[in-house]
Amino acid sequence: MIEHHSPSIVSLTEIAAATLIDADLQIVADAINEGKRYKIPQHISPYSKIFNELTVNDGLVMRGKRICIPSALQTRVIELAHEGHQGEIRTKQLLRSCVWFPDMDKQVQKFVKDCAACLVSQSTKTRTPLVMSKMPEKAWTELSMDFYTFPDFTELLVIMDDFSRFPVVVPTQSTAFKFVKEKLSDVLSTFGVPVVIRTDNGPPFNGKDFAAFAGRMGFKHRKVTYAWPEANGEAERFMRTLSKIFRTASATGVDWMVQVNDFLRNYRLTPHPATGLPPSELLFGRLPSSRLPHLRQHDGDYKRRIQEAADKRRRVQEHYLQVGDKVFRRKEAKLLNKTPPFYEEEAYVVTNVNGSAITARNSRHTVTCNSSFFRKVPVVCKPALDCFDIAPEEEDVPVPPCPYEAPPPIAGRRRNRGRIAVAPHSSAPRQRNVPVRLRNDFVLNF
Ligand SMILES: [Zn+2]
């Protein structure tokens, strides 16, 4: 049995006290107070590299908003960030959000590599991942829900807020509606009723009881059959971590629910790659206290970051497909070879657009997929001409729709010849620079 060690919390007072007796940090603090970077000796040169970001505040050396941790407390801070055995990357992300010290990444890497509980819990295959879908614009309006079965047949009801990526994990006796209803009611009374809950089509979500429950609570129940690869990968990673928890718990002899909670606490505080912010902050608008040392965010700062995260998500979900558009559909992963064509030969016509869920039909099938599966069929000017793909940002430019002279070749267009048009994206319109040899011909005075 591997020994389970729960580190004690690191308070700001303790950091200040340890800073006071840390010889290196005292040299750094003096150099900061005097504004003399050259006073930092070679053996602690990492401080010298970030000298402009450093300040001294209430006995703490700060790098921006992050606290510089004295060497005596570094291991304990890493232990706290690794509680619940998040992987190396997420442990680093969580630490970077609140603290800094020289060689932090290397130390985390070594710590996680040497973590016995992690070592004996290397991941194996897990069941079907939680199906997540398009990105909503507000927190707790759209949720994805699924079960995860621990190897001892304990069922976990896993609920994820699609916006903030805040996960809720509740053990249930079985997947029978009776138990699920009880647990879900609990969650909805704590966090509120969302607009939509998405599940797969398995029991108990496919029964009448669940539909009646949705009607009574007032959320729309969507059974999702289409996949959204990016989000699915993410959900799969989450589920894989849950299965790792089960193994670390049995290896360390700790009650697995204690470990699930340790893991969830850190997961919710770790900036999420999809949003750049911790799930807790996106859902509640504030960061709950954690066992890690943390300084409070300034109000304006986090509101701005939340706004930026929301803008980022909106950009991600943008597509420009409309009913009537002709589109090609990407082949299913199992039919894909390494060589083109990656798309089905027969085009589809879009018949319905519901957010990022696109329904399209051709002579053989009607399909509903995420917009990322479709590419608009390029507009062909005239079959005999040297046709080219129309770059999406140019579609709105008022140029004659069918020029009788093919335009001069432009590198980007020639590359695309014969291929499917690139997907509409949100990048800025292409800038065309005037060649140097022509610039002197024009004198512009503004
Ligand atoms: Zn570990």
C-alpha cells in the first residue's frame, strides 16, 4: 500500500515568515527595494530575468500577482497543487495561476514523475466519453451529463457545465431513474435549473420518466447523437482522470470519494485550456479560497478576463452555414485513410441550422452533425476557366460574381486549387502589401 500524505495548507503569514529566513529571497528583496538588478547573483539568475515584474509586498516577494515561494515551502505547494492527482500539465497550470519560483516546471515534472500513486495508476481505456456540444454564451445554461462506472460498479453521475467546464460528480447507486432523479434534483436545487441538459441516448435518459422530469423541472432534454470531436476529447480526458482516481485511491488506501473531492477542488481552480480561466471563476464570478496561497483578483480584472473568455468561445462556435448552402461532409473517422479525399464525394444541401448543429441532405442520406464536419462547396465561376477557391473573407467584397478573366495567380489561391474551400473562420481580412518597386509611384499625404 502506498502511503497517503495530505499536506497542510500554506498561509500567507507562513510564506512571509519563510521569506524572511530565506537567504536568496532576502537578496532579491533588497535588490528590488534598491532597484538594482545587478545585485542579484548568478546562482539565482531566474529572478534577474524577471526583475521588472518583481515587487515586495507585506513581506512577500511577488511576481506580478503571483507569490514567490521560498525554497522551504516549494515542495509543499507542489503537493497541494497535485492533490487529487491531476496530471503534470494541470498541476503546472494551477501553480502558475498563483505562485512562482525558479525551476517550478522542472520541479513539478519531477514531483509528478515520482508520485507513486500516479505511477501505479497509468491510464487504461475507459467507456464512452461524455458527449459535449456547442458552446453556450452563459454559465450553467447548457449542461452535458453522463455516467462513469468505477471498476467496483459504483456509478458516478457526471455533469459538466458546457460554458465554464465546471464539473459536478455525484455517486449514485445505479443508473435507474429513481436514483438519478434524486441526485439530479439535488444538483439543480443547488446550482439552478439550466436551459438545456444534453445526454446520450442510453438509459435512463431514453425513458418517459426522464422526459416527464425534464418537463416538470423546466429544462429541455436533448439526446445527442452527433459528435463534436474537440469537446469529446476533452471530456474523454476528464473521464480518464476519474478512472485514474479510482486506481490511486485503491493504491493509497484512501476513500475514493475523498480523492474525487481533492481532484475536483483543484480541477475547478485550474485555468481551463478552453477558456483560459478556472471553471469556478467562470461559474461563480469569483475564485473560492483554496489550500494554495492566493491573492484576491481585482474585480475589474476578472470581469475583463471573463468577457474575453466569452468572446473567445463565441468565435469558436461561429460558422457561416445557412439553410440552402451546398456543403461537403467530412468522412467518418473509421472511413478515413491517410490520403485524400477526406470528404464524401456527393455534396449535401443544408436543411436546418440549430446553433452549431447542422442538418443536411443529399440523394442518399439526411445527417445531423456539428458544423465542423462540413465545408461549404466552393463557388465555381465558369467551368472552363481557371477556377479558384473563394476565400471566405472575400465573399462579402463587392466584386463582379463571374469575372471573365481569371485573376492573376496569388500564392494562397494557387495552393488551394482543386481542393475544398477552407472553412470560414474569423481571421482578419487578408492584407495586401504594395510591392516595394511600386511604392514610390504613389505619394499619399494624410
Ligand atoms: Zn499523483
